[in-house]
Amino acid sequence: MTKRERNWLLLLPGGAWFLIMLVLPLTVVFIFSFGERGDAGGYVPAFTLEQYANLPARLTAFENTMILAPIGTLISMLIAYPLAYQLAVNTSRKWKTVLLVLVIVPFWTSILIRSYAWIYILGGQGIPNLLEMLGIEGVRLIYTPFAVLIGIIYGYLPLMVFPIYVSLDRLDKRLLEASSDLGAKPFATFMQVTLPLSVPGIATGCMLVFILLMGEFLIPALLGGGKVFFVGNALVDLFLQSRNWAYGSAVAVTLIVIMLVTVTVYMRLISRLNTQRDDVSIM
Amino acid sequence: MNVSPAPAGLSSDRFREETAPVAELRAVTKRFGDVTAAKNLNLTIDRGEFLSFLGPSGCGKTTALRMLAGFEQPTEGDVLIDGGIVNDSPPFCRPVNMVFQSYALFPHLTVEQNISYGLKQRRPRMDRSEISRRVARALDTVRLAGFENRKTFEMSGGQQQRVALARAIVNEPKLLLLDEPLAALDRKLRKEMQIELQDLQRQLGITFVLVTHDQEEALSLSDRICVMRAGEVVQMGTPRDLYDDPKTKYVADFVGTSNFFEGTVLSVKEDMAQVELADGSRFEGRASDSFRETETVCLSIRPEQIRLTGKAEDGAIEVVVQNRIFLGEHTEYLVRHSSLGNIIVLAPRQAELAGTAFNQGDRAWLNLSREAMLVLRQD
């Protein structure tokens, strides 16, 4: 077996997986998006742009996704960074492991169950009830965009913490000493050394969380209570409830295109930010 | 410290700056938990000198350097810079710069940005044109002009080393601290950089403090060497002092190569001591310290101070040649004495040219002159 043949053989399982699980379904969805809904639902072959023309009917779902996903990503990042910083810089080796495990503990139970807990916390028996005891009445949290935001930040925070933690943990502490030695006060060192060198971690975390948030449907369904709809919810609705596969496919294709554009622009921006660096590769 | 009154015309502050040693450690002890990294260090660093801390790893030399830089605070005692106590002053407040062992160059900055980093931290802000002028001069000094926009990770070890040097000297520190700066370079490059370091130090007139475990490096670069062991200063002096007049076996062993024979003092007369070795043979040597009779001591003789001859002379001892290594200008012999064991002898090339060369298995005689023998404390 030549080296070339062996390389092809090694690529075979991954390539086959990629073809069957990604390329094929995407092609099907793409073709469906130009079709029509059958009388009893499902898909009828056709070539029409009608489904795309109909997109504005689901504008709210797109709006919610495009607003809440970036905000959720941003807030997660702002919460995760100080946390990751403390873990990486100011925590003894012994406690690091314990605290890192605590960060991933939520993953041990299903997001479904954890979201139900939030329904209780944000619902009438939870925080609003407590506020009422303090004399603040009429606060409504559950089934609002705020509740969805809380839910997604809660759910995706660990995914943000880890990449940032890794980039800060890997940071050569001698660089911080060198900066101090050269006359930079602690805050100046943070801004000029720590922060720029942790950009790869921030970029990876944001990318990870943002992509997953764009496709989220469970948290909006539970905490948004049918009032705060994401594109993911629209898809569930179209494919499973109204069985309008053609229209659902058009919505899906549109979401994919939006993601592709956003992620490409984002990568460009980040790589421009990092032109002077070797140790950066985002994903 | 002896300070004579300030001459007229010099303000006392200014006077202090110009006459006080540039840095000083006074009874400095540093403990990390149960470990004492530095024990009662007392030393002064003179303006413009090249001082080396020499010792094996873990001897406290790096701790001493880090206390001068401000990365560590002394547990006891005082660290002074320019006559003022700086114990609690953080690194960014000290007029001191360090060249790190692994260089610690900022990977996200270009060569120019690395070098200008220190100047850019100054408040009030330094003029941009002034910064670029000084950076250009520093680059020139380390012979890296034209590398401004390079990324540091694209450069060779020697070049990175020079960027690290430029990044420190551009700030014109009172004290330049070098933490094993040449350890990562290969032998040839290390030699070159040693010469460059020495030139640089003369050219800039900045006080250099070097930490090294390489005795050759310390000997060739330093004005003074501070030999350390287990957190303590063992001996301090010029390279020549340390080589010719080591006070202990440790120093004689660490600085240069030497042959050692253990024995006890029989008698002391003026600065000469008579020593009896284990086999009963007696030798006389220069006493490096005052010794009591019956004290256990160590006789030391440098390999190049032994004369190897082919016939028995008065007082010579008989040996058998074990091994011969040709070193160019010298030949190194390993010879064996029946009771003293192995002895290293360094014979100059002339001796060999004059016909006194020995082969393995030859009988030969060693002349151990009493002037060359040193009686050392057995520490």
C-alpha cells in the first residue's frame, strides 16, 4: 500500500460520515426549499420561490434569534472572562480541579430538567413571589425575552468559560513579570499582555456559543412559553406541527446562509486582529 | 558603609546617588515556606561593574536576582538601590530591567513593539519620535537594525536573545539583570554572545548582574564573582582571586578544575601548613586560612601547576600514566598514584614539543611545588 493509498483509507470513515450526515441532508433540505407543501403536509416536488417569498411571515423568529443570540454570547463572555481569569490566575492547583469540575457539573443533567428548574425560579412561585414579599409587585419574568436570555446564558456559560480558561492558563507567567519589569502597572499589563493573548480563547468561546445559540429551540420553548420564538422553534413548528417541509426547508436554508455570512465576517475580523501572532488559530 | 561628607556643590541626594553603591543587599534572607532560598546575604554592587552570581541550581542565585528585580520580597533584611531601601517597591517602580532566561518576549508584538514596550509605559508619556529614535539606537546596539517589523517567534535563538537585551537596555536601567541569558544557546553562539555582552557592558557603562551556573562564563565576563551555595555567599572576589585563592574546597572545585587530597594538619608555620595525607605522606602548602593542628583539611593543586617529568626528582612522586587527551595547546594526562589515586595534569604544548610526552602505561614523576599547593577548609 502506498502512502497515498493509506492516506485515502484513513480519510474514508470521516469522509463517508461527512457525506452521509452533512452533505446529503443539506442537499435534501436545499432541494425541498424550492418545493411545495402537499395537501396532507410533507413535500411535493416543484420549482418555486414561493417559500422564500413567504419568509417575512417568520420575521419575528429571525429577529429574536439575531438579537438574543449575540446579546447572550456577549453577556456570557463578560461573565465567563472574570471567572476564567480567577480560575486560571488566582487559584491554587488543588482548587483548580475542583472548581473546573463544578463548572461542568450542570452538564451531568439534561438541559431540559435544568430549564424546568428555571421555569420554577422565574415563575410565579419563584423570584416574583419573593419580590412580592418585599413589596415589589407585578414583576413578570417567565415567558419574557429576559427569561430566555437568562436561560441561554445559564446553559452555555461553561462552553464560554473553558476556552477562555485554557488560553489564560497557558499564558506564560513570565510575560507578566516581563511587563511589570518594563514598568507596566498591573492594569496596564492586563490590557497590553493578558487580554491580547487571551483573544483566541475569547474568540473560540464566542464562536462556539454563538453558533449553538443560533440553532437553539429548547430554552425559548420552555422559558419563552411560545411568546419568544427562535428560528429553531419555527423549524420545530414547521416540520413537526404544520408539516410544511418546503417552507421549513426555506427557513432552514436562510438560517444557514445567515450563519455562514456572520461566521465568515467574524473570522475575518478576528484574524485581522491577530495578524501579528503565531499562536492563534480559531478552531 | 563609609560615606564621606558631601563635597560642596553637590546636593545630598545627588551625592548619595553618585557615591552609594548602585545596589546593596543587607542581611537579606528569603524563605519560601520551610525552604530558605537565601541566607543572610550581604553584598554591594558597584556602579558600572559586571557582577556574576555563580553556583549550581538551587543555590539561591536566582532568588537574589529576583529580589533585586522586585519579583520577590526579602523575608528579612533590606534591598537597596541607589542608597534607598526598596523592599516593598514593585518591579514596575524600580529602575532595573531584566533579561529573562527564556527571553519572555511578547509573542503578539513585533520586535519594535517589544523593544519600545518599556518606554511606552513611562508617565508623562515620552514623545513618539523620541521613542522611535531610542528603539532604533537600541536595535543598532544589538546589531538588529532592519528587524523592526519581524515577529519574535520567526527569529533564531541568538536573535531573540538580542531582542531581549535591546528591550532591557533601551530603558537605560541602573541595573541590568541577566538570568542565565545564554543557557539556551549552542556553544559557539554562546561564546559570541559572551563577547557581545562584555562589549555592550563597556559601551553602555550600565551595571550588569549575571546569574549563571557556568563557571567559564562567569570567569570570562565578570569583574567580580559571588560564589553561592545553599543560599549563602561562599566567597566573593575577582575571577583571579577566586581561581588563585579559593577559600574553600567548594570554590576551588566550582571555579576551575583542581586535584584534591584529604589530610590532617601537622603544623602551621606563618602562612604555610604541613599536611599529612591518609597514606602517611607529607606535603606542605599555602594555608588559605588559619588552621589548627589535627584539623581535617584538603590539599588542592590545579592541573596546570603540576609538572610531569620522566625522571625522579627530589620530592617528586611516582605515578603511572592512565590516559592522555590531546587538547591542542595543552595535553591532559590522567595519572594514577598508588595511594593518592587519580590526578589530572595539564601539560603545555612546549613540554611535548621538547620531547617530554608520555603514553598510557608510562612511569612518570609529579612535581608538586609547595607554592602551588593550597590548604583549604574541607567545608
